[in-house]
Amino acid sequence: MNPKKFFIACDWLDRYAGSERVIKAIAEVFKPRTVLTMANVMSQEDLSVMGLADVKIQDTFLKFLGKNFRYGLPLFPLAVRSLTDKVPPGSVIISSSHAAAKGISSKGCLHICYMQARNLRYVWNKKEIYPAWAGTAAKIFFNYLKTWDVESAQQPDYLVANSLFVADWIKKRYNREAAVIYPPVEIGHFDFRWPKEDFFIYAGRLVPYKRVDIIVEAFQKLKNKKLVIVGDGPQRKKLEIMAGTNVTFTGFLSIKETADLFNRAKCFINANVEDFGIALLEAQAAGCPVIALGEGGALETVIDGKTGLFFHEQSATALLDAVERFSQITPNLLPSDMRANAERFNPERFKRELKDFVDGKLLHWSA
């Protein structure tokens, strides 16, 4: 098919992280001429890393909010509707959605949506307060956004989930079936060193739903253990105030710098219900075991007692107990097992499975 007819759509482009690595892999497969997104505030350096430096990027009026585009949450439906107008009939749309990109109309087009998460989960789960500013606005638009979320999930012709956990969410929320293709993990950046150095690590966006506060609270009591937190976000200042001198904040780091820390760290900690959790597998690729909340995508990526261990209550107390148990089972955790587990999710596998899926639907659509 004419590559001019391929469009990639995503919610937004702001910083090269987990979901952006998936978009990069999708772009490498389908080589689009145009990427559609509600807001593009990504640096030219990150766009180059993603292979999008020379690709036309079309965004919406939300770009005028700059890095504060998330304040436009109530306007997401309108922004997505404006993206629909940019797609000519007969096009193929591959969308990557964790919020709203799925809502681009498929009328006259083939639209395949790769759902990277439980879309707009902060609208559905009142316990989550992300984005942090959304308190009053979320209450006003709560029911409206829920209704729109369900309606927009009917737009794609086909849905692909990044985990069995997300596929189950799609079935329950949207009453739709979804194929499952696990996302790519760039294991080539990591190698494992042994013995490990004496520090724990977390890497990810510092936003409320990631529950990094639980990790910091636990390490307030583990004063003899060091923790390195890689990443940035609206919660950073609050977390820095909470943290003791045994916690170091690095801000966002390059892949190479992050990989170096993963290669050296004794354990990766995660306290959030992950939809998949690429960072958990990146750690394992480096031979770094994982302590994770035993819910969500972690159940599909961490092998309890072999590549890490689970705790089952989202609290600092439960995490403290897990750290204690970790010290007891460390001799049983082999770096080779962790690496082998991570290699099951390599990028070439993802590209092959996604291309085969799209080619199959394209053949049927073109017939």
C-alpha cells in the first residue's frame, strides 16, 4: 500500500519514555509520512531518537498550552475530532492510545488501535488523582468523559491490547474484544553485572498514580538502604520533601544513563498497578530483580521467586515486608533467568507480530 496513506496517531508527544518507545517501533514498521497527535512539545533530540525528525507532525489547538496541555483534559474529545479532519478517506490509521487517540473516526479508513493502557483510567478510578490539577474539573466532566471514552473506543475497526490485563479492561469497559501483542523492550541497551551495587532503584514519571510516595515512605524507615529515583514530574518536589538523605533524585536520564544504573542496581521497585510495565522488564534485562505490586501487567512480566517477588497490598508496610523477604531470597535470583525472561519481549518480536496483524486486516479490508 502507498506509504502516504499510513498515518500514526498518538495522544501526545512530550518526552521519550515507555509509551514513546512503542510509537518508535510502530513507526519503524510502517514508516508514516504523517503523525497525528493532540499536542507536540517534544524536543528535537527526542524526535530524532524516535525517528520522527523528518516526519510531518500535525497537532491541535492544545499545542497553545505548551507543556501544560494536560490542563486541556475536558477538551480532549474536541481535539481528537479535529485530528479526524486531517485524515483523507482510504487511509490506514495505526493509533497508539492511553487516553484519547482511539477516538479518531475510522469512517472511510482502516483504523487499528494499539491500547497501551487502560484509557483515561484516572476518569474511571476516583482514587487516582492524575492529573494532579484535575480535582474540580474532573468532577464536572466526570460522566461526560466516561461516556465519551466508551463511545470513542468504538471508533477503531480493531483493537490490540499491550497485555492480558488491558484486554480484560477493554472487554469490561468497552464490551470489545482485543488481540494481545506485548510491547517491545529494548533489551540491547542493558547488560548484567555481578555482583550488584548496594542500592535500589525506581524509574518512571513522578505522577500520583505511579505511587512513588509509597516507595519513598518505605525508605524513610529503611535509612540504611539507598534508593535512586530516575524520572521527573509534578510530584517531584513533594517527594523530595518526604525523602530522607538515603534517597537520590536524578531527574530524567538518557537511555544509556538509565541502563547503566539498571546494570548496577541490586533491585528495581514498583508500587503501581502497571498496565504492562516496560521498566520492570528493562530491569530484568540488566539482571536486576524486581519487587512489584502483584497486580496488573506485573503478573505477566515478573516471575515470582525467580526474577523478583510480589507484595499484595499497595502500602509502605507491605513494601517494607517485601524488601525484608527480598534479602532472604536474593541467592535464588539468577541474572540469567531475568535476562531470558526479558528477551521474550524483544522489539523484533513486537514488530513482526504487529505487522502480521495489520497485514492480515489490511488484506481483508482491501478485498
